Amino acid sequence: QDGGSTKQVTVFKTYLSPWDKAMGVDPKQPTNINVNLLEYDIKAELCKYKSFNRSAMPYGGYEKATKLMTFQMPEFDASPA
Amino acid sequence: QDGGSTKQVTVFKTYLSPWDKAMGVDPKQPTNINVNLLEYDIKAELCKYKSFNRSAMPYGGYEKATKLMTFQMPEFDASPA
Amino acid sequence: ETAANRICKVLAVNQENERMMEEYERLTSELLEWIRRTIPWLENRTPEKTMQAMLKKLEDFRDYRRKHKPPRVQEKCQLEINFNTLQTKLRISNRPAFMPSEGKMVSDITNAWQRLEQGEKGYEEWLLNELRRLERVEHLAEKFRQKASLHESWTAGKEQLLSQKDYETASLTEVRALLRKHEAFENDLAARQDRVEQIAAIAQELNELDYYDAARINERCQKICDQWDRLGTLTQKRREALERTEKLLETVDQLHLEFIKRAGPFNIWMEGAMEDLQDMFIVHNVEEIQKLITAHEQFKATLPEADSERQAILGIQNEVEKVIQSYNIKISSHNPYSTITLDEIRTKWEKVKQLVPMRDQTLQEELARQQNNERLRRQFAAQANVIGPWIQSRMEEIGRSCLDSTGTLEDQMNSLKMLEHNIVNYKHNVDKLEGDHQMIQESLIFDNKHTSYSMEHIRVGWELMLTTVARTINEVETQILTRDAKGITQEQIN
Amino acid sequence: ETAANRICKVLAVNQENERMMEEYERLTSELLEWIRRTIPWLENRTPEKTMQAMLKKLEDFRDYRRKHKPPRVQEKCQLEINFNTLQTKLRISNRPAFMPSEGKMVSDITNAWQRLEQGEKGYEEWLLNELRRLERVEHLAEKFRQKASLHESWTAGKEQLLSQKDYETASLTEVRALLRKHEAFENDLAARQDRVEQIAAIAQELNELDYYDAARINERCQKICDQWDRLGTLTQKRREALERTEKLLETVDQLHLEFIKRAGPFNIWMEGAMEDLQDMFIVHNVEEIQKLITAHEQFKATLPEADSERQAILGIQNEVEKVIQSYNIKISSHNPYSTITLDEIRTKWEKVKQLVPMRDQTLQEELARQQNNERLRRQFAAQANVIGPWIQSRMEEIGRSCLDSTGTLEDQMNSLKMLEHNIVNYKHNVDKLEGDHQMIQESLIFDNKHTSYSMEHIRVGWELMLTTVARTINEVETQILTRDAKGITQEQIN
């Protein structure tokens, strides 16, 4: 779902407004008609934190627990409520 | 030291006293001149008695004691005091 | 001599003969009387009870032999001599021989004397044998009394000691010490066996030697032997009781050791579980909370096993109580090796059982929260993934509107105005997204893998789009102004 | 139109231009002022201590983004539009272009705006990262406090417990029980290791995540770690102390067992010796008493060995005392396995030592008695062996005197009278023998292997000899009487 799926179109401005001129926009500079919002601010990856969560040790250890366990994680319906 | 060491002499009485006669002594009966006192009363053997005397057990037993002992029984002078 | 003289002489001789006859009769009477009196004394072989009495008899016999008998021997000899002399004289004077009266004949004397000497014979030997027996018997009787007294003083109180039930309240160590002491006692007892046998042997000998007081000796000996048997039985019984108690206490000890072997780890497990069931956790997505739930389910799956172990541990303690009760040992069932009480196990187990559903709830609440967060993410993403491209499309449309040289400035203006109108109408979508974004932020959701668009992207895009459309409209307006003022065409402006 | 109209129009246009210029200046001032005010707020990246404060910042930023910034974007856009319109109008009316005053140029606005957007960029991301960090840090800090509190409450009092010197007064069994308990504690401690490590890891993480109150966390963590080290050391030390004490008490126990192993038999030996040293005995000759003396000498010969054993036994007990003293164990040196005390051994040994010379004396006295008896026997025998044959010889002489036909009756009488005289003179020998015999009897001597003659033999012989000599003399006398009366010869009488 990247916003950059459209074809890039490059254009030279035919009309420069007084503001543009005041800003010193160069008419010879090409302008890109296409816009990719995602380029504005690239989301940095979140740093990974160490986990200190603990669970109670099953009696007799995890291996035994795995054999004994019949629990199945129920499916999660992620559609908005 | 038996009293019967002398030779036996047998004799016939030549004279019988009235007492002898009153007792009815036979003049033909031979008389023995020899006398053996020991014949009068024969000493019987003394019966043996069981002994119940006890001595203290040497420490470690008699065998050990025999090895350790240096004691000698002194000679006994039996001559009358 | 004269006839008178001769008559006198004859008379004198006769008188003398008469006197000698009387003398014979008198002496014979006396001698026979003495013999008659003496014989029963010599023939009496009734033993005395004491040596002293027996020694007295021996002394009497010595006296008899040295003092009383010699004059009688003398008398008898004299009697014989007198008799011979008398008879000889009677014969010489041609007189009839003297005839002693009835019972006083020479043969009577000889027979009596023979009987006397017969009685004498063996009397001293009998006395000495009796004395020897009595000496022995008195010695043995005294020895018996001494040995019996020593033995009785040794056994005094022993039966009571052996009957003690001290082991009923003793610990294993104490019972083992009691066993050691009992072994020492058994050795003492075994060492005494010999002495008891000697006591019995002495009693036996006293019976064989015809001890006058054998009955009392036998009674005492019987008592000693009976008690000795009882001591033997009691000793055996006590050893058995001690060994049985030792076995029982060893069993109890084994159970105590088994208890700590199992209660220790179980207690550690419960302590850990109690702490970890209350462990604070932090998760940021459904997967993480599901992992915790799975781990908790694993824990729960082993609870029946843990409960079995708990019951087994309680069972060990019950076994201890049972052994103590059923065998009537009077000791505490307290486990000397353990710092863990049954109460503690009970309390902790209750706590664990109570914490499990609480943890369940906490985890479920967190799961719901994470699922909700996930829904928020998806909801946001669904919108952002539409709004982002929509903004981009509009931006391109604005850009393209300036390139369209076919239409008039007014056409451009119209299409831009329409665009602006669309944008304004679209605004509520962004506002909706902002609302969802606020919820996401307030829910402390920091990531969203379902979209690459952040709220900032949309905001920046939206601002850019708004300013671009306004700016572009203004540009067209100024172009129209210029064209209208100077009367030039659109182309000329460019 | 009229010129006035045109002038009016121009004036109006000028006035309008003036107004627009003023408007530009005013709006620019306001916008730049707002930007100037806003930028420091966006650039301030000082983190807050709490999430709450940080969430407030996030809310402020949302407000800025949704409420405060959009009108400014609008303003800036309007400014741009107004500027374009104004300049276009001025150009159309051939008027000089508008020059904004110093610091309010288009470039000033653009630069300021760029700076604003630069400030915005990453601000929200920073906020969110900070929030995420704070959320984590607050969670961990709370978790640290919880875990630390749990741990501290577990360790409370443990150092004091581990420093107890309870084993100094404990028995071997108790020390072994203490060891079991200590093992259980070691297991508990080992199980806790993991939790201490987690506490340290959390503290470490808090430092790495730059927790504002890390100093206090570190201090508490340090305390926990230091105490943990101390607990480890104390645990090790206590185990060593318990094991050392166990070894010492095992040594003491071994010594106690060694004591009973040796004291038991020794005591039995002493008891037996005490009884037998006082044993009543009876003997009848020197050989028998010598046998007893030899046996007693054998006993005495082993006394040094017995004394060594006694000292060894006392030595064992001393060893016990020494171990207890030198290793400062505060337990009784009493032997739990023994019923025999040192005092008892001492007393009995003294008694044995006292009885030995007493027995010596008794035996020596008896020996003297037996030797004396033997002398009496020999003395008696020496005499009896002379007297017996002497009597027999006399008897034979009497017998032979009657056979001698060569001499007269008077010769016979003379020799018999001489014999009688000899016999009477010999009497004192028999009396002497009787005296010795009485002594023998009073000494309870029943045998005499040195002679076959008993006193009775001598007595009977002596009586016989006396009566025979008297009778024979009488016979000779009667023969003389008869011969003299009848005037017949001796031959005729026979």
C-alpha cells in the first residue's frame, strides 16, 4: 500500500507567481508533479527492548507441561468491533 | 614300713589257763606268735570330694598369664619346726 | 603245826577263796555294767549337725580311749588273773572249781568285751568321715550363702529395669543408645551364667552330701534359678522390643527424610510460582500476551501433578502419624529435618490456587486490551491507507490541472474550485483519523505494521494539499487579472 | 467616466493597495511572532520524568497540530495569496512593486516557516520514543521495587540465622538434622539466585534506559547484591562449621563406642576378679594351696596389663574431654552408650588392688597352716612307724618267752617282768603320740600318707600288749603255784 505506485511525471513551471519570484524560484528547475507522502518523514524502526516478563514454572518443567497441555489459543477476530 | 616284715611263727599252746579253759580254747588250735597291728582295722580310702575353689581369672586369660608369670613356688621344708 | 593251826589255815584259805569269789562277782558285775552302758554310746552313729558337736564326740572318744577304757582293760585283765589264781588254788587244795553265778561267767565277760570292741571298731573312722563331710558341708553352705547373696544383690532391681518401657518415649538415637546399653547388660548377664551354674552345683553337692538344711538351700537355689530364667526371658523380650522400636523409628526417620526430599523442592516450586503468578508484565501486541497465556496454560496443565505431589507429601506425614499411633510409640511426629510445616504447605498451596484465576483474569484483560489495540491499529491503517493515496491523487490532479493547455483559465479555475470543494468535503475523513490516532496514542500504541502512513504523513500531506490548491487557485486568479487588465491572451502570459 | 471619477478610482486603488500592504505587514508580523514563539517549544527535547507529563506533551502536540497550526497554515497561505494579488495589481497599474519592510520579506517568512517545519519534524517521533522508554522504565522501576521488596523480605533475618552458633551445643543427631535443614536452605538460596540476577538485570536495564532515579535503584541493588554475597559466604561458612562439628562429634561418638567396647569387658573382668579374690576356699594339703597360690600369681602377673587397659580406657574418656575442650564444643562428655562411669572403674580397680594383698595373706596363712599340718603328719608318722613295730616286737617276745623250754618258770617270770618293766617305761612314747594325734584331729587332718598306722592301731596294739604280758605273767605264776603245791616238775604240768 505504498503511495509511490503512480508513474513519476516531471514538469517545468510555465507560470511563476510574484511570491515564487520573490522566493527566487528558478523557472528552469523541473518540478515533480507526483507526491509521495512517505518521503516526508521516514518512520524509524522502533528499538527492541529486552523482556523481563516471567511466567510461573510448570510443575515438573516445561517439557512435561507441553506433554500435558491440551490448551489451544482461540482464534482472534481482528475485525473492528 | 609295714609291720608284717617279720617271719610268721606258728605255735601250739602247751599250757591252757583256767580262763582259757573256761573260754573253751582248743589246745589243738595253733596260735600265731606274730602280730600285725595293721590287720586289726584296715584304714578305708577317703572319698574324693569335688572342689569348688575358684581363683580370679588373670586379665587376658590363663595362657597369657602363664607367659607373663615369673613366680616360682618356694621349696617347703617339711621337717618339724 | 597243830591241827588247830591246820584247821585255822584251812579256814583262812577257805575264807580267802570266799573273798576272791565275791571279789570276782563284784568286779564282773561292775565291768559288765560299764560295758552295758558303753556299748550303746559306741553304737550310736547318729551324725551331728555341726562340726563342733562332732568334734566334741571325737574328744569324748579320745577321752574314752585314753581315760575311761584303759582302767577297764586293766580291770578285765585283773579279773582274768584273779580267776586263774582262784581256780588254780582251788585245784591245788582239791576243792571244787569255782562256778561264777549266772550271767557272770567267763564267756559272758568275753562276749560282752567282744561286743564292746566290735562297737569301737570303725567308730573313730565314722567320726572322722562325718567330720570331714561336715567340714565340707559347712564350707559349701557358707559359700552357697555368700555366692547367693552376691548374686541376689546383683540381680536386685534388674527385673524392674528390664521391664521398663523407656523405649516407648525414646528417639531413634536414644533407642540405639539403649540397645548399646542392653548389649552391655547381655554381656554382664552372660558373664554371670557361670556363677549361677556354680551356685546350682554347690546346692547339688550339698544335697549329695546330705546337708541337714538342704531344703532351705534348695528353696533359695530354686528362687535364684527361676529368677535367672525370668531375667533371661525379660532380656530377650527387651532386646526384641528395642529392636522392633528401632525398626519403627528407622521407618519414621526414613519417612522424615523422604518428606524433606520431596517437600523441599515442592516448597521452592510453590514459592517461585507464587512470585511469578504475580509477576508484573508488559506487552505490546497480541502475540506477546498469547505467549504469556500459553506459558500460564502450561503451568496450569501441571497443577494436577503438583496436587498429587502435595498429597503424596501430606501422605508421608500421615504415614508417620499412623506408624506412631498404631505401634503405640509415644514420640512427637514432628520432623526434625524440616523447616517446612504442613500448615505452610497448605497455606502456600491455597495461595497458588487463588492466584491462578487472578492471573488468568489479568492475562485475559491484557489480551482484550491488546486485541482492542490491534483493532485500533487495523482501523487506523484501513483509513490511512485510503486517505494517503487520496491526498496524493488530489495533489497530482492539482499539478496536472496547470498542464492542461486546452482549456481556458476559467476552465482551470472551475476544475480547481471543484477540487477544492472535494477536499473540503473530504476533511471529515482526516478528522475521523485524527480521532482514532488520538485513541491510539492514548492507548500507548507505538507501532502499526498494517500501514506505512503515520498521522504526521497525513497531516503534512493534508496541509500541503490545502496550501497547494489555494496557491494554485490564486495563481490562476492573478493570471486572469493580468490577462483582463492588459487584454492579452493566456499564451502571452506564459 | 469622468476624470474625477478616474482620479477617485486611482485614489481608491491606491488606498486599497496601501491597505493590502499594511495588511501584509501586520499578518507577517503576527505570523513571524507566532513562529518565533513556537520554534523553541518544538525544539525543546528535554525528556519528562513521568509518562503523564509526556502524555501531556503529546496532547499539546496534537492540539498544536489540529488546533493551533492549521489557522497559521491558512494565514501563511493567505499572506502568499495577498502578496501575489497585490504585486499583480501593482504591475497592472504600472506601479512599483511592493517592497516589504526589513525582516518581513517573503524569504524571511519562508525561512521562518521552514525552521518551524524543521522543528516539527521528528518531534512526535521523539515524544513517542520517550513515552515508550518511560512506559518501559516506569514498569521496570516498579517491577524492581516489587522484586527487591520480595527478596528483601525473604532475606530478612537470614544473616542472623546463618550466624547462629546453635551447633556448638548440639548432639551429633542434632547437628545432622541441622545439616539437613541447612541443605534445604542452600537449595532455597540456589533457587533464589535467578531472582537476584533478574533484579540486577532490571537495575542494569534501568541504567541503560537512563532512568532518572537510577541512583537510588543502584544503591538498593548494590545492597541486595552485597547482602547476597554475604549470605553466600555465611552459608558456606555455616556448612563448613556444621560439617566440622559433625566430624568432631563423630570422633567423640567413635570414642564413646570404643570406650564401651573396652570398658564393658574390663568391668566384667573386674567384677569377676572382685568376687573370686574373696572366694572361700578349702584345701587339705600343701599341693592344693600351692595350686591356688600359683593361680593367684598368674592373676597378679596380668595386673600390669589390666592396669594398662584401665589407663587406655581412662585415656579414651580423656580424649573425649580434650576434643570437646580444644574445639570449644559445648556438649557434655557423658557417654550415652555406657552404664559404667569412670568413678565406678576407679572404685572397682582400687578394690581389686586392695583385695590382691588380702588374698595373698589369706593364701599364705593357709599355706602356713597346711605346711604345719604336713609337719604334724610327718611327726606323727615318724613316731607311729617306730611305736607300731616296737609293740609287735614286744608281742613276739612275749610269745617266744613261753616257748623257751630251756629255762625254769622263774626264768620265764624274770624275763616277762623285765618286758613288763620295759613296756611301762615305753608308755610315755604312746602318750606323746596321743598328744600329737589330738593336735592332728583338732587340726582336722584326716589323712596321712606317711604312715599306715593310725592311732587306733597303736591303741589296740598297746592294750593287747599290756593284757598279754599281764596274762602271761599270771599263767607263769599259776604254773609255779601248781608245781610248788604238788611237788611236780614243770614238764609234768604241761
